[in-house]
Amino acid sequence: MLKVFDIRFAIGDKLLLDNVSFELKPGEFLAILGANGAGKTTLMNCLCGLTPPSNGSILLNQRPLSDMSRADIAMQLALVPQQQETAFAFTALEMVVMGRTPFISTFESPSEQDVIDANNIMQLLDIGGLAESDYNRLSGGERQLVLLARALFQSNRLLLLDEPTNHLDFRHRYQVLSQVKRSCIELNTAVIAILHDPNLAQLYADKVLLLEDGKVLNYGERDVVMTSENISRLYGIPATSYQVAQTEFFIPQNVLGQAPSKVLIITGDSGSGKTTLLTELIQQCHKDDIPLAGILCPGEMKDGQRFSSDIVDIATNERCLFGHRTGVLDKKTKTRFSFTEQGMALGIKALSPNDIHIKTVCIIDEIGYNGAKRTRIWSPNSAIISHGRKPSYLGR
């Protein structure tokens, strides 16, 4: 989708970018991290074609960016700026429809179908209710979602996001990036995002580029690049004072703002029938051809306590011993329950599927287990049904 070869950019004697190279494939999410003044915005301007690099080359779909017109570039990629205000009282829907501009002639107006398609994009992002609202009167998070809708309406091939979470609150920060990630997965959209928070890069990015004083400090797969040492050097903080978020970090789906997703928590005492209920639900889903993923943990009870438990991969029906109660405190789980390596491996595999369908129901039996609760579950737009023993798991 995009190849950048040794680009340099200088203003007079000041070198702002020095031999920056990377590439991006369809469906990949690249996060660019760097301290203030590292050259991130300059790099983004070069990628948009707004500022030609002094040296080097940029290929967009195997075509030199320097040989492409502004209209050609706009048909291939779309930019989501940090913020945008307009002197006119455009509605949110009108702002989204503007994404059609590169595809129509100077004196041509958007068609009725364009308006319908723009409305559909807004519905997809859960902002359909804002269609007739004055764009200038929307909150910062709502504006960002409108700009994201416009960008997706313009091009779902390559998105460039210039600090998309700047000035956003907690909810909108994850909502915007979750919608972008969903576009990567469902539409094979390539994404480049300038981010300030390394934890967000750890959660959403496939690749990471660390930019330091205009030079590439490191670039590659997220798990290779995102080390405490690299982040500490990038921002000039002690290595012991910053810990990169682990991949097990779990953000509740309702915070992500993915409207089609729903979470149901089943809670109750041991032996109250939670697993039995889930077993019946699984049987009903099979009858209705509803795709399933996750784990089931049928157990054996003794003296009112769970004595042992198997683990079942719901998608494949693979089964093995998960764990059993011991007479001593287990050092790893900090409980009197010990888990098998085979059971843990099966659980991680079952909770980390690569092919979750948009209508998949994910079931997690005994999410409260110390061994299972740290596993991150990525399930775009799917329902999650889990059960635990503590009522504090319940949201409302």
C-alpha cells in the first residue's frame, strides 16, 4: 500500500527528517511515536503529498507520490486531522458527504446515493443521530468521529490520523481507535496514526515506528519495538518508571463504543448452575447456526467447593484438565487452585482466535480464574458472555 524510501526533509540548514524508511500493507495499523519536535507531523505532511521530501521517494500503490495529482492522492488516502473547524454552519452529515469531493467534478453535486452512503457510514460509527447537528456545536470526540466518518467515506484504503486522540476523553479515545481498528479488520484498511500514548500503540498497532530527532530509532512489529528500554529512551524517562501495557490488557467492550457488541455477565455461587446454563446456551447456538468461540470449564464439586475443572475449546470441542484444588497455596495463582500448562495453553488459544466472525458469540466460563482472567480477548462486534463469582464484575 505504501513504501517510504530514505526520505529526508530540510528547511534551510535544519534537517527535520533524516533517512526515514518503512512500508505498510493493506489491513495493517502503524503507530508513529515520538517526543514533541521529533518530526512526526512533518512526516505526515510528506505522506499526504502536502510537503515533498528533499530526498528519497514515497510510493503509493506502487506509484511515485510525486507523480500523482492532488485528486489522485485524495482518491487513495484520507487524512483525519487533530481537529477542524469551519466558518459555515455545516451539519455533521454535510461534513461527511464532503469526503466525496475528490470523485466529482468542480460543478457537480453529490448524488442522493452519496448522501445515503454517508449516512450508512455514520450509522456504522454509531453517530447517525448527529446527522442534522451543527458540526461546530459538537463535542471534540463527536467531531473526531465525524471526521473519521468523512475519511472512511473518502477512502477506506489508507487512513492517516494526525494525533486522533488529542484532547479526547477516555471513552472517545478508545472509541475512535476501536472504529479505526475495526476498519483494518473488516475492510482491510491500512492505517498510519501519530499517537502520544505508547499504551494505545500497544493495544491497537500491528507495527510501530519510533521517531527520534527526525531519525528512526526503531521500526517493526509491535512486540519487538515496544520495549521499556525503547520507550524510555524515546521520551527520556528512567527505564524503571515506565511499563508498557501487556497484551493481556483488557478494555471493556462498552468503553470501546462498538455499538453492536453486548456483554452479559452471569454470576452466582459455586454449584448454582452457571456452567449448566452455558452448556444449554451452546447447544441452542449450535441449533441456530450461531458461530461460537471461547471456553467452557465444567468442574467436579466436593464438599460445596470446586475440586477440579476441565477446559473445553468451544469452537473445536478440544478438552483437557484445566486445574485442581491443592492443599497448599499455589505460588503462581496465589490460591489453593493449581492450573496445568496444557489447560492454560488451550485456554489462551481458545480466547485468541484469528477468525472471529462479526456475529460470533464469545463465551468465557469462569473468567475469575487467576489463570484465565489475564488473557486479552479481541472480539470486534461480537457478544461476550462470561461468568464470575464476584458481583463486582457487573456493570449495570
